[in-house]
Amino acid sequence: MSDEVSSRRSRITPEREAELHGAVLDLLREVGYEALTMDAVAARTKSSKATLYRQWGSKPELVARALRCTQPVPLAEIDTGSLRGDFGLMVQYSDDAQMAKDTALLRGLAHAVHESPELHKALRDLLVEPELNGMQLMLQRAVERGEVSPDCAALEFVPHVIVGAFIALPLIEDRPVDRAFLGEFVDAVVFPALGV
């Protein structure tokens, strides 16, 4: 994070920031991305539009940061000493209700991402890249420990497979991913593909 953004964002308390993020997500669920305005966020949170722009710079950044705050723990922070333990903890930290809400929100944002390059960039920079980097770190540690072969062809596709599960399950079975499904999916698909 740049010094300018860091100093800009340090002016509100973490509790107030969480409150603002929650209001943004509530509005997203109610009206969708296109109809979401900084005026509406300001009114809902009893803050000024100037404060919102000073803290987040833009609507896409505010939305991406609000979605990021729903993540229970950054993947990069999970290190149990084994890949099975890391994935087990990742599943354990997952929250069924939050995953259902996030899946619905992301599905709703799919169209907006195609229409707004700024939203696409903000989501990639603030939500997708940190999780991809965390997943790659988990997998690299597994390779270094000898759990996964360094030439395993599936290594680069693990994020794709996991994201695919989040997209496919609602389409195929009309239900969101939950911890039980995620645990079974990792055991039945991800670990065998990695030779674990």
C-alpha cells in the first residue's frame, strides 16, 4: 500500500471501517453495483462523500475493499506445516453464511466487471491477487516440504479448480458452496490432482 493511501486510510477506526464496508455490501445486495452510488453510501453511513473519496478514492476500490474485509483470514497466514493441514484450516475458517453471501455478490458483480475496467482492476488488485498469492505460497511450501512434486502439472491449476467449484456448484445444484462441500471437494479433487 502506498504511503499516500496508508495515511489516507488511517484516519478512521477499524470499527468504523468495518461498519462502512458492511453498509457497502448491504447496498450492493439491495441495488447492485451499477446503481450503487457514493451518495447512497454516505447517506447510509452518515458520513460525507468527501470522506469516502478521501478514504477509498473511488467506488470500485471501496467495493473491492468491502469484499476483501469478508475474508476470514488471508491464505498467506495459514501455515500448519502440511498441505492437508493448511487446506483443512482454510475450510475450517470458512463461514457457510458468508460464503453464500459472497457467492451471490460476486455473481451479481460478474456483469459489472465486464462493463467497468476500474472495478475489474480493483477486484484483481485487492481481492483476487492476494488470495492467489496466498494459495501459491501454500503450494510452494508443500513442494519445499516434498509433499507435492515440483513438476506436478496440477500445481498451476489449483486456484482455477477451486474458483470453478464456487461457480459450478450453484449452477449445477442450485446451492452455494459450504464447508462440507469444500472439504469433500478438496479431498476428492484437489489432493488427488496434486498427488497428495
